[in-house]
Amino acid sequence: MKALVYEGPRNVKIKNVPDAKMEKPTDALVKITTTNICGSDLHMYEGRTNVEKGKILGHENLGEVIEVGKSVYRVKVGDLVCLPFNVSCGYCENCERGYTSACLEVNPGKAGGAYGYAGMGPYEGGQAEFLRVPFADFNCLVLPEEAEEKQNDYVMLADIWPTGYHATELAGVMPGESVVIYGAGPVGLFAAYSAIIKGASQVMVVDRLQDRLALARKIGATPIDDSESSPVDQVLELTDGKGADTGCECVGYQAHDVKGHEHPNMTLNNLVSSVRPTGRLGVVGVFPPEDPKSPDSLEKEGQIAFDIGNFFDKGLTMGSGQCNVKKYNRRLSKLIETGKAKPSFLVSHELGLDEAEDAYKHFDARENGWTKVVLKPAAAAKCERSRKAAAR
Ligand code: NAD
Ligand code: ZN
């Protein structure tokens, strides 16, 4: 099969590799019809992880089930499914409590697995023609019939929308509250979208990339351009000097100033200064336990100079970590199905798998107009069986 393979920093290639295949009776095999490039893939692309050469990337996957193991009962051949980026078992202590991002079964010695990602287990990614899906009955979200025509909406349920939503959950965003979001990448824009759906009264999104700020405005948020003046001052001005009720970090360890110099503590400290005393923070931007290639000496050890004094003095609360996609994807799916949400608003490029190498270059450069890339490894074949998702 064809797949996008990591070969080294800023070097990914479309290659012919052995077909993905069934390994266990609980697996399903999925023909990938839509798969996204994620901001998280760029950490690997830029050589800022320990991902091994030869890994197939891609953790935001949607496709058609073409084979199921003999222990798969719910999911059927012909189903169109969206796969959470987390690979999880469904029966370990953490999955049982809903924390599928910290599954204890799928990545021995660590908590949590994912497709095509550094340090997240042996699972290959879905920027390929086929994908092996472990624990298929637990992991597959079976999509309704209309999803065939709306794959660019439903594929956002694999990661990026639930992750933005997770940021607002960690921050405990309530109807009527104000929210400040650092980062207008896909995650930040989906945090804004989620906060608006939850009924936040004011949603402010900080970035400096004009196309992304324009999208923030389009969905009803207030864009804040930090290349014009201090984003903290702008938030305070918009909130009568009080600061926002809640805040979301959607940038992570590669946060940088407008000149491009990295400061891994920049967004977290700006957030602490941008929310009011007793405010709540949700941190979903990635901060790895070590980052040897960082220009910052603390960050090499996975540490940052955090404004703990300001944080404590204000009595802030902070939640962080990977999204437990399964906690939210079914409910968010209903918002698409009922026409209450259209997450494909983010998609700027719909390309074939063959165009993925080039797409990585543009998306990595955060080129104007490259807000989200969806790849189409295979045309969706009309399914033979009916897709009665509601029943399953
Ligand atoms: P992205 O790189 O496309 O977007 C990041 C945005 O942050 C860019 O638009 C950039 O201009 C902006 N930015 C950089 N420095 C900034 C600063 N100092 N102030 C304000 N904005 C700044 O990435 P994305 O896809 O939106 O992902 C964002 C982060 O979320 C990444 O770290 C990604 O790995 C992480 N992520 C986490 C999870 C999870 O489960 N927790 C899931 C998916 C992605
Ligand atoms: Zn992702």
C-alpha cells in the first residue's frame, strides 16, 4: 500500500510499504478515505520528537471497514468509522474511568497509545491506504449514513475538535463566561468553536497569523493580534481590567514570539496574566517530558520557568493533558448530524495522498491560507451494508 513515512527531520515520503493487516481477533481493517495532517505531526516533522524512521504518520482517520476479526461484534464490514487518535482497550482501570488517553494496556510501560505517533506504541498511522484498528468494537465511532458526503466534517471528530472541546472542559467553561484562547491553529479554533457552542459570552483568540485570526472572527470570536501589542493588555482591556474567567492553552512547547524565537513558557505565563483571580485554565498544547533539541536549557529537560507566584496568588486552577476523544466524539457527532455544527469550516486544502509531502511543507511553514489539510487516500466506495449508526 502507499503510505506517508517519516524519514528524518523535514523529510517525509510517500512510499510503497507492506499492507496494514489484521493481527488480533479484536482488530478491524479500515480503508482510509479521509485523514488529516495535524499540528502534532509537525512536532515530529520538525525533528522535535524521538519518532523512529519508517513510522507511518497520521492519527486523524476516517474510513470504511473492510475486514473485522472474529471477536468483533458491533462493527461491521461496510461501516464508515471515525477513529479516535487514542488507541485504547476499553477495559483497563483508566479506560474504565473514561481516561482513554491513558490506557494501561496498549503501550506497555506507559499510559496511552496513538496511531502514528512518537512514544505512543507500535501503531502505524492512517496517512496511508489502510489502517489496522485494535480493539475495534471499543475504538470505532460508527458514523451515520450522511457522513459519506460529509467526511470533512466527521473526520474532525478523530482529534482536533474533541481536543479543542477538551480544553474548554478542563477550563470548566460555563455559559455566560469569558474565555481567552492562546493559539488560533486548528486546536485553538476548535476550542473557540466549542466555547461558543457552550454559550460563552466572550471568546478571545490570540495569534498573529492573519488567516487564522480571520477564521476566529468568522466563527464569532474576537481575534487578538499579538504582533500589534501585548496580548495580555488587549485581553485586560476587553474585560474591564479584570481578565477572562477562563483560559485555554492551544500552542504548546513550541510557542514563539512574533519574530519566531521559541519561548516554551510564553503562552502559559501570558494565560496566567490574562485570566482573573480564581480563573481556570485548560492546557492541551503539548509539553513533552524532554525536548533535547530545544534551544532553551530548561525545556531540554521538559521544564519551563512558570509564573507560579502569580498563579498561586490568583488562586488559579489548571488541567492539562491529552484528550480522551471517546468521552466527547459521539455527542459532538450529533451536533454535525443535526446541522448544529459544521467543523469543516477549518478545511483549506483537500488533497490526494500523493500530494502529502508537499502539503507538509506548506502546513509546517504555517503559510497563509493553509489552516487544515485533509488527505483522501481512497475514494469512498458505496457501502453494501446499511449504516444504521443509531442502533450501534
Ligand atoms: P498549529 O501549530 O497549527 O497551531 C499553533 C498556533 O499557535 C499557530 O497558529 C501559531 O501561530 C500560534 N502561536 C505560536 N506561538 C504563539 C504565541 N506565543 N501566542 C499565541 N499564539 C502562538 O497546531 P494545532 O494543530 O492547533 O495544535 C496546537 C497544539 O495542540 C500542538 O502542541 C499540538 O501538538 C497540540 N495537540 C494536543 C492534543 C491533545 O490531545 N492534548 C491533540 C492535538 C494537538
Ligand atoms: Zn491530531
